[in-house]
Amino acid sequence: MRFKRFKPNKAGIRSIMKLPTVGKEIGRITGRIRGAASAGGGDFRTDLEEGRKRWRGAIIGDYDFPKSGGREGSRRKLLRGLDGAHGE
């Protein structure tokens, strides 16, 4: 039996990735990650932007840098935020 090669519908995927509901979901998820990362102290913020092809969400890390333990401390808090954000 021969299988056909899978070809994703790129235009369809792109149209889904630009829906307002997708942007709301990305905003909700980045907010949960920010909340979990800042639970131990620190100043994190989120950024949500609709790009040319898709929505983009980012968590920008710890502005309380001297108290956070430097780069490693900020990294630890962001990783903890990723771990803690998928609970619901």
C-alpha cells in the first residue's frame, strides 16, 4: 500500500492563527505564565501582538533584577511559571 505525502493547508492554518479567539487564548496563557512566574516576587510583564502571520505572546522577565538572583534567578522564575501555568 502506498501512502500519500501529507501536505498541510498553510493558508488555512494561517487564517486560524490570526483569529481573535486565538489571540484571546494566547493572552490568557501568557497571563497565567506571568502570574506563576511572579508569584515568588519579581516584576514580569506580558506582550501580545498580532503579527503578519500569527498572534505572538511573550513574557518579559524580571525587572527586579538585582533581587531576583540575576540572569539565573530570572530564568528559574520563568521556568517555574511555565511549569505552574498548565495546571488548569
